Amino acid sequence: MSEDGRARIRCAEAADAAVIARICARAFYERHGFTVLDTNDGDRNMESLPDMTRRWAPHSAR
């Protein structure tokens, strides 16, 4: 089993991540099934860059 698969098995609950919107890590979160919960114009982070909150949940909870 892949390391990614083991992490999903151990994480029965949802996981949230705050992500700067323009950073290429967005592709990582999309590829691993994180969905966008909300977006912001950057007034809530030190970088003042647009950001988003993403959530991953097991397939049964989506």
C-alpha cells in the first residue's frame, strides 16, 4: 500500500488546510481530493495573498 493510502486509512476524520491560492501546491491538494471550503482576498494572512481553505474527507464523508 502506498504511503498516501496509509495516511487516508489512519485519518478517519476530515483534514483542513489553509493554502495560499497562487502557489503551485494547489495541484497537490486537488490531486489528493481536497475540496475548497472558502476563499479570501488575503486580509487574513501575513503575505496578504489570496488564500483558500481546503478540506479532505474520506470518500464516504464527501
